[in-house]
Amino acid sequence: MIDAAPQGLDRVYFGSGGSEAVKSALKLARQYMIEIGQPQRTKFIARRQSYHGNTLGALGTGGNMWRRAPFDPVMVSASHIAPCYEYRLRAAGETEEDYGLRAADELETEIQRLGPENVIGFLAEPVVGATAGAVPAVKGYFKRIREICDRHGILLILDEVMCGMGRTGTVFACEQDGVSPDILTIAKGLGAGYQPIGAMLCSGAIYAAIETGSGFFQHGHTYIGHPVACAAADVVVTKLTEGGMAARAMQMGTQLSKALEAEFGQNPHVGDLRGRGMFRGIELVADRDTKAPFAPEKQVAARLKKAAMANGLICYPMSGTIDGVEGDHILLAPPFIINDDQIGELVDKLSRSLATVLE
Ligand SMILES: Cc1ncc(COP(=O)(O)O)c(C=O)c1O
């Protein structure tokens, strides 16, 4: 079932959704450190403007301040570095690759601040979803992240709950970054968006450390490995791989990207068009030249959501793109079976909705 997995992810643990998968990943990572005789490792590092789920554990690693705020006092918190967010954070005159290395090196700085011997893992979405709007990392970023983690014996945990399972045009998003994590989380698309299921994949080395150590993963829920959910996911994975659905997401994603570029590429309020495969983001701005966002009180994303619904389009506009407060984006994640006409319909409905809101 996990034939297309990045190298070394030999084991899988099924649960009921994304937050559960992330929480399981955090606990597995911690237990692994205990099993290998490094119990002093207690800290996780994640990124600002990320979302990893809503349980206290998953929310504690997430970097979206609005979502965290009410629960901050009762959470076990990770520390956060900047996301790899080229549109806003690449300096003028800096190459894409130089920016990627600079952004990744923030991890090294944070590890040194915490003490390398105290850190369990680094958690990131390969393509940031809900909180930033389909933001992929630039070339080289995750390779440098992988090197830094390896240098310090820190686990790389990639959260592909939203961007995985073919969404970006490959079964796993990280395939396009050329890295293999130690632990990877998936959900959503694993059940084609209908069947509640999530999973955590881990390396054979982590599994072996526990198997030859205490002998069992100290975790569990009533519905882990639920047979009906797993049977549904098995069919979905077969469609993605042998049925060519992930490849189709890549092909139709290119069409979608071209259609968005043609419609919005010159729009004075579209600052950035980004994403991979069938996972596309549009960042809205008040001024394209200065990249100034709309004032939060304008509630651009909320109004756009209403206008799009009224026009018969379900999309995912969000505000707080830049720092949890400022900025607006639209996330598009259409079904993989979309056809050319429907791409036209999507773009047309979105264009009319945007025009209503920005009038
Ligand atoms: C990247 C990411 N991780 C985790 C989750 C949490 O998944 P769930 O809502 O299934 O608990 C989400 C949900 O949107 C997500 O986008």
C-alpha cells in the first residue's frame, strides 16, 4: 500500500484523521529518543504560519497565532522559525537558492539556541496549506533542512495531511523536494476526502528501535487500523498510483495554473499565484507594487468566501496569511477528476466573485 513512499518509510500506523496522525508522530518521535537513550530530548521546532491540527499536541506545534491564542496557556508548545515563503521573505537581489539556504539555516540557529542535544524533531508542511495558501518551499530548502537534522540527530517530520496523497501531482509532496523524512503524516486525500482516516509513516530505523527496545509504541485509540477505513484507503491509493490519479493531478494542475495565470496574472490585486499540481494559492494585495495587504477590517477573505458560495464555487479563502492577522489568500484544491470545461468554470466563478468583493 505504501509502494510510492519516499525511501525508508517502511512502516505505517493508521488512525482516524490528520490531527491524530500528527499527535502520533510527535509521540513516536519522543518515544524513539527515549528508546535510543536520549531522554533529555524534549523539544520540537516547527514553523510560523503552519497548521498541524487541532488537538492540543498538534495545535501546540502549529504556528498560526490566531488558532493558538485561546489555548496557548495549556499547550505543550514548540518553538517556531520562519516559513519558506519566497513571495514575502526573499530579499531583493537574493537568488531563489540563496534564499532557500538562508531560510533553512534558521533551523540551525534555533537548534543552537535550544541546545542540539535537547531537540527531538523539526515539523513542517512541504507545501503550506490552510494558513498560508499553497506555499511550496524553494529548491534546495528541504535538502538543507535534511542535512541540518542529520547533523544533530534530529528527526525530520513532514506533515502532508493536506498536501500529500497526490494533491501536488506526486503521491507524496516531498518527492518533489528530493527528501525523505523520518516520519510523515497523511490524511484527507488518503480517504479521498470522504472516509475518515489518517496515517503516520515512519522509517524502519525508528520502528526497529522500539521493537528491540521496549517492544511497543505507547499510544493507541479505539479506531487505530480500522478495517473499513483501511479498505477504503487501499482503493484510494490504488487509484492514485496504478489508476494514474496523481499523474492526472499533475497534468490538470498545470492546466489550472495556466488558466489562473491568464485570468489573474495582471490583476492589480493579485500579488502571487503559486502552488503545485492541484494545490493552488492566490495571495491578494491592496497594492501589487508594494505588496501591501488589505486592511484586516476589510475582511476580504471572509467576503470572498460568501461571494464564491453565492456563485456556486467552494474554495478556501483565509486571512492572516502573512502573520496570522494581515494578508489574504485563496486556496484552491479541486477534485482530481476536474476537466478542461470545469477549470474554465472555476476560474470564471472565482473571477466574478473577486470582482464583486474588490469593487
Ligand atoms: C497540514 C495539516 N495537518 C493536520 C491537519 C489536521 O487534520 P484533521 O483536520 O483531519 O484533524 C490539517 C487539517 O487541515 C492540515 O492541513
